[in-house]
Amino acid sequence: MKHNKFYILISFILLLFSSCELETKYSYLKAVNKSYNRDYEDVITDIFISENALNNSFRSVWTGQLKPGQSSLLEIDCGNFGVKFRGIRYYHSGIEKPINVMTGYKSPIRFAPFWSFKLIYDGIGIEIKEED
């Protein structure tokens, strides 16, 4: 009788563990466009990440329009990544110039589970701040 209870308990525990899915852990990147100039408007259109901040292996993680004063929260895999913002500078005269800025070359940001980083584009480059 004791053995039957033991086997039932073990079976229940195995069933419980087998039905649980391992939770995937993510990190968060908050992209903020804080650029301002009365002569033009900077619009971020693409955000890319590169494992270990290698310059030749960027992959897209966001596409849209991030205008001055706007932000977007992205969920990304954990790891060490370089980040690149690409967009367009719209001069009021009608001229357009590409924007292409990235975090420090070969200086990856360590995105750990549930950590958040705010990457702020100020019209010149990207400032990185860890969020609570």
C-alpha cells in the first residue's frame, strides 16, 4: 500500500513538471526620440541589434515612425547587443538626409532577463540609461 502511494505521488509530480513550459525571459529596450531642432525633424524608422556589437551582423527588431517626443518599448532576447537607429532628417526646406547612429562599436549592451535600457536619440547620437 505504501508503494502505491509513493508511485502515485511520483507520477503526479512528473505530470506536474512535464505540463509546465519553461518561461522564456526577455529584456526590454525603450527607444526614445528626444531630438529637437527648429530647422528639421528627425524621424527614426528602423531599429537594429547586432550580437556582440559587430558592425556587419545587424538584424531588424522594429520598423515604424518614431517622431520627436515619442518612444517605443521593445521586448528583445537576452544577450550582448549593439543597437543601431536608422531614420530620416526632414529639413523644412524639403531636403532629406539619412540618419544612421549606433551604440559604441564593439561595446555591447548586456541585456539580462527583465532588465530595461532606455536608448535616447538626441539628434546627434544615442545615450544609454539603465531603467529600474
